[in-house]
Amino acid sequence: MNRKFLLTLLLSSPFVLAQTPDTATLRGTVVDATGAVIPGASIEVSNEEQHVRRTVSTDNAGRFTLVGIPAAGEYTVKAQKSGFADATDTHVRFLGGSTATLDLRMSPSAQTVEVSVTGAAGEARTDEPQVGTYISPLMVQETPLLNRRITNLPLLNSANRPAISQGDVFINQTLFTTNGAWRRQTYFVVDGSSAVDMWGRQTVFTNLPLDSVHEMQVLTNAFSAEYGGTTGGIVNVVTNEGTSGFHGSVLGMWRPADAGAKLAGFTTSNAPNGNAIVGDSLRQGAATLSGPLSKRTYAFVSGEYSWQNRISPVVSPLAPGNFEGHYRGWLATGRIDHHINESNNLFLRVSADAFHDTNPNGAVGGQNLPSVDRVFKRRTYMVQADEAMQISSRVLNDFRVHFDLASPITEFDPVVFATQVQVPIAGVGTFTSGTSQEAKLMNHQYGVVETLSASLGRHTFHFGGSALHAHSGGNSKEFGGPLYYGQLVYKTCSLGVTACESQAYLSNIANVSSYTQAYGNANYTVDDTLWSVFAQDDFRVARTLTLNLGLRYERQTLSQATKDFGPRVGFAYDAFGSCKTVVRG
């Protein structure tokens, strides 16, 4: 009768960020049936679609380590040794920032070896104190998302809640709070580089098409020393890359206004504001294409386009009727990966995000006339390059640079420049006409990240640093700011809507409560630099206990603080050695 031998591939935390966030590490020990170590056993990890192949041999203690395994795609893990049966496992998916442990007991060549995989995504994390949620490629594709925004995905973690102000008008993203932190204190990382909008304060600088996202990791507590500069959560995104075969997809959606849901009871005569939309037509399209450019070079391209017309009723007797606002937006990402050899990989990613809205946040509607309308615009671009070099099977160096351009980061253009008039009408609301607020703000960001990872025995060391410089500014007359042509605020009027909005009432200076006007140059420029260095050790004290030890130092040029040292001490204890009950601290 054939004996069964177990190959246990323990995928530790699918959301651990102890190493580069888009690569994984495989380590373990190989022994024979008696428990004696097997030196010189060959371990091979291969991915045919990306032509990735990593090999290593066990040392005199039967141990091995492989670093820098790209997270994308499925792998075959094979163990070989003369005189022993080969052990192979297919369809293994390594997760960004994870460490997989392979403990193998090999049998004589005449016997059968059964391979099984445990500790996959969804099981309890046993090697890091961090708390978070792993969003798999399948979840990315199958989760219904409002407007296909990837910033809705972190809401799958219950520690994240939608913020009071969603930020829709400014950034076309969903803002959220993490464990009670402020709505703009989340830190975003894309392919290992900072993707934070320093002007908008911790939103995604350049949004990504949904189909370009391979996986997402949402951390909410106890970050490693590699991360800092925030009191909110960490959102780590790994994008898709091309494969050796051609793949593509096309998506289209059209919804006429008659098919859209409507708020019951609102008509053009009683709508309270512009958000009480009475007509909404929508068209969306998305396309993706990936494939080889050569034997070692692969390309991936993804794009989205949204076309939306929203009708808001104006109930003022001065301009009754429907006002149609137009939203147009597009997202695009292109990525090229080149495998120089088994030890060196390069990739270049370019992303763009642009949209404009002729009625942002429903500004026109209800008692607000079309004369208050302003067109909002935002266009952002990101270029990122990475070089990952496997110095040895145990040491990986990763160097990343990126440039972000926002031209503009935010822009408001009044359709008609005019003095603003505000009249509070008793029992009705506030009548508003005219605006002369405008804004055009730019942002340029430059970033660099360097990380050196080494796995030595029971220790996994990480040393590195990062720097991010932002240059932003421009004209600052935004919503809520002063107006060029001034603002007339009237006393509360109780004469009825028609009389209160008549020229006779508006022309009487005795009805005016206050007048304000802006003077001077409202332009500004801000330069801000964030830089940090860190050292970290994941010390595997025993199979069931791992200590996380780290130290971080960071500076921000806007602050005078010089003692920003951040020690990190944490542990993860697998109480029964079954990966089912874990204590963290």
C-alpha cells in the first residue's frame, strides 16, 4: 500500500506588507521519512504565462528561501531529489507581501507523494500582528461597485465607513474613515509606490480602471515599520500585468433616463435642491487587452469611459425648468513588464484619470439659478518604473521611482461671472443667483522607494526608505471662499417666493443684510517633502510564534518636529498550531 506524504504550503497572511507589496517569498525545510534533513534538494517555482522561473537548493540543514516571486498569476511548485519521488503542486497563487512556508517530507521514489495546500487566503494570519482584509482578483471582478470605483472596495472591511462628505465633486472617489480616523487619512500604495494625493490629503492621486486591479490589501491596525505618515488605514493595490497569451474583455452599459430610479414626489415645481434629480441617463464602457510583445516582454492596457447627463429642476420663478448637467470621465492604465533574466525584472506603468462636470454636486437646482453654475475639471497622470533584482535566493533589492502630474488637481470655472445674491425666504429656503468664485490648482509629485529584503534563518530583515516631494498651488478661490465680484446677503424675506426674488426686492438696498468682496492676489504655492527610513525584523521564534520588531524615522518639511521615531513591537501566536486560533498584539 502506498504511503501518503504531505507537502504543506502555508501561505501566511495574505495582507502582510513586510516585504515589497507586489512580490512574495517562499521558504521551508525538506526532510525524509525519518525526519532527517535532505540537503541538495531542488525547489523550483514556475509560472509559464509570465515565463517566471525560480530555483534554489536546500542547504546542509535542509532549509531554503526564494525571494522576489511576482504576485500575479498561478505557479507550479516542484521538489526533486535523486532517490526520492518528485513532489509537485499546481495552481498555487502567491499573494503580494506574503511569505509562504513549504515543509516537505519526501518519500522514496517507489512511493506516491500527495501534495496539499493549507493556509490559503481567508484563513487566520499566524505570522504578523497586522489586521486587515485581502481582496482577491475574483472579489475585485465579482463585487458590484457603484460607478466601478475601486475606492468602494475598502468598504468591504467593516472598520472602514463612508465619510460624511464623499468628496465626489473634488476627486471622483469615495472617501471613508478607518477606525474613527479623519476621512483623508488613508494612505494608498500602488505597485509598491506611494499613490497619495498630497494636495487632496490622502486620496488616490490617479484613480485606476477596475479591470486593471489584480488584488487589494486593506490594513486597518498595527502596521509594520515600512509604513507611517498616517493615522488612518493602508490600502495596497497590485495591478495586472500581461501574459504569454493574448487576453481581452469589452464591457458596455446604457441606461436611458426613463429607466433610472427617481425620488418619489419630486417634480420641477417642488424639488428642494439640485440633488433631487428627476432624470439620469448613463453610458459606460470598459475594455482590456493584454499579451506578449516578445518572449520576455508583456503588455497590459485597460480603460474606462463614463458619459452621464443629470437633470436637476429649478423651481425659482425667475428661471423655472430643468437644468441638464453633463459628466464625462475616463480612466486608463498601461503597463509593460520585461523579464531580463531569472534574477532581474523591470516594469513601467502609465495611468491617467480625467473628468469634468457641468453641475458638480447638484449646485444648480431648487432655488439655485443656472447663473451659479461652475464647470469642474480634474486631470491627473502617473508614471512609475520599478527594477527588482534578486541578488541571491535570500536577498532582494527593489528600487521604484514615480512622477505624478495633476494639471489641474482641481479647477472651477464659472459659466457666467456675476455678483452673487443670496435671499433667505421664510418657509422655502435660500434663493441664490450668480457666482464669481473660480480656482485652478496644480500639483507635481516626485517619489522614490528603496527596499532591501533578506531572509536569513529564522529572521526576515527589511531595510529601506522613501521620499515624496509635492509642489502644489495656484488660484485658491474655491467653494466657500470669497468672490471676485462680491456677495450680497439679504435679510430673511417673508413676502413669498415671487416677491422675494423680484427685481424690486433685490434692488432695494434696505433689504441687504451684508456685502463682502475679495481683494488681492489669491495665488499660493506650497512645497512639501515627506521622507523616511526604516529597519524591520520578522523573527520566527517558533513555528507558532513570530515577533515583529521594527524602527522607523520620518520627517515632513511642513513640520518642525525632529524626533519622529516610531518603534514597532508586535507578535502573532498560533495558539494550537492549527492556523485557526491566533492571538495578536
